[in-house]
Amino acid sequence: MKETIIPIGPFHPLLEEPELFTLRVEGETVIDVDVKIGWNHRGIEKLAQGLTWDQVPYLVERICGICSTSHPYACVLAMEEILDIKAPLRAQYIRSTVGELERIHSHLLWLGLAGHFVGYNTVFMWAWKYREFVLDSLEHLTGNRNHYAMFKAGGVRRDFSQKAMDFTMKSMDGVEKALKMFLGVVSDDPVLKKRLVGVGILTYEDAILYSATGPTSRPSGVDHDVRRDEPFDAYDKVDWDVVVLKEGDVFAKAACRILECIESVKIIRQCIENMPEGEIDAGVTDIPPGEGCGHYEAPRGEVFHYMRSDGTGYPIRHKIRAPTFNNLPTFKATCPGAHIADVALITAAIDPCYCCTERVGVVDNTGNKSVLTQDDLTKLSIDRTFAIRRDLGKLTWDPYSKLI
């Protein structure tokens, strides 16, 4: 059978940054995949060297709009390691609350987009509806729906008001109810099971081999979470569980994220209920010579920031590693042997951040002629879902035309 090359990227809505995935397919089966990174250099690490220690958290917050607390969280923890201090207790609880709200926001965003890729746009609309509850809570607590500008070395920049905390507690009731509904949908829907179970399996051995992290590795049986294993702030002061599953497929990754959101609701409630009184800022003005590494469990997995100081008021080295960097190579293990219509699901399953530019085409090896677009690839995925529903006798309407 003739081999076809399918380039996905370097600009593509499933990718956090410009990356290039080259699929080799025979018929409709993927036989190999290659991943090329490094298509975009934003210069964040170099820019940090020209900013004061107090300015750097604002910069790294712009690395990602979906997890814009994860980077400043790891960043200030690195600064505090150099200082050998901890933030005041109230600031610790505030930090953990913001971090978990953002985790729910990120996972619900992913769930909605995953629903779209399998042709369940109702899931998309419902997930994003309840995501608004989370964003409204963040706005009440921090003043911003995204880029919260809360974190600094030695504490946080703004306190929580009692009114905002009451609003958040009420919002969590609605969010928890929605999460249980989503869990029921994922667990009980026979079409979703047939569509997702056994697709894109990442084994425990491959998860270790490729150094996968976060909700990409935990559904494969890797029992690791920075919040528990290297505890900081309020995470060792509240009761919660690390979600670990064994199957390693796309279905398990979806279930893992929903279950993690339920654990995040537990953490948020405990942080607000047990919010201590006191200061929120240790009053750090200068960073002494030294080096530190801050780790945080971002929604996509472990992120770390390494920082070095020579005492001049500016970092002389700032190294950042985001979880997507680790999770991208797992496609070498999960894509070969998959149906081409499942590739969008497998790539989405690691939850890479999304670019704003859609530029993808399928080309043949001879004339380099574009024959498919990203919309066509998404339609292939949706068609496969509806074919399964027809086989199961669940479909009574045509998704692309009038009712039948």
C-alpha cells in the first residue's frame, strides 16, 4: 500500500507552541510519527535577565494563558529557595486556592475541546458553561479572569475578601455537580467508550521511558504528583488524593482529568474554610546570591523554574521546563498503529496548549499537493464517532444535514 506523509503543523490549533508532527500512514493507519520542536523562540528566559526579581513573575505569567499561575508559582518557589524562606501561612492557602481553581479551569477547557473533536458539541458547551463559574470565582478573588498577577517572592500581592470566598464556595457547589455529571457521561456512554477505550494507549513502561508527566502519565499508572511528593504551601495541610489509573488510553486520560477536578474542589473548599488570619507578604526586597529550583504540578504536569542570583537585583540565569515538552514525545508510542481519524484525539489527549493559527494540510509524496485541511481531519474524527453510534443503534439524525 502506498505510503502518505501527513504534516500537522508547525502552526496548528492542537499545539501549545509551533511544532511539527509528521505522520507516515498506509491507507488509514499511522505507521510512524516524528515530532520536531523549536519552531518559535520567544526569548522569555533572556528577557527575565533584564527584569527585577519583582517583575519576573509578571513576565512568566504570559508564557501560557491557560495555566498562567503555574509558571509564576514555580518561579516564586525558586526565589524562596534562594532566600530559604516560606510565604506567610495565609498566603500559602491563597496560593493553593488560586492554583486549584486554575486546574479546574484548564481541565474543563480541555474537556470541552475533547468533546468537540469526537462530535459531542453538547459536552463542549456544558463544560465551558461551568468553566465560567471558575473564571468568575477567580475574578472575584483576584480581580482577573486570567493572568491573575497574584504571586510574588515571599507571598501574594492581594488578599481574599470574605465576600469573594463566599462566592467561590457557592460556585464550587455548581462545579462539583457538573463534574459528577460529566463523570457519569464519560463512564456510561457506550459510544464514548467504543470511541475512546483502547485508543492511544501509553503503557506504564513507555510513560517512564519518555518521562511523561501529569495527567498524561498518571492514567498509565505512574503515581507521581509534585503537590504530594514535594509538598509546599497548603497542599500538605488539606486532605486530597492523587488520581492514578492503569489503562493509559484516551478514555483514562479524560476520566483522570475529571476526577482531578473533583479533588481540586475538595482542596479549594478546605483552603477557604480553614483560611488562617495574618499577613500575606513576607516583605522581600532583594534576592541574595544563590540558586533555586521551584517545582509545581501544573494542570499538564510538573513544571520547574531554575533561577540563579548574583545579588545584583536581576536573575543571571532563568531556565524553564514546561510539561508539554516532556509529553510531546509520547506520540512515538501512542500514534503508530492508530486509525488516522484517532490522531486528533491522541494529540489532544496530552492537552497541549492551543495556538491561534490553523495551518495544516495533508500532502501526497509526489506532487506535494494539499488534499486535506484541519477541518477535514476533525470531520474524519466526528464521522468515526457517528459511525459507531449508528452501529450501536443510537443515532437517529445526520450530523451534517437535516433530521432523518
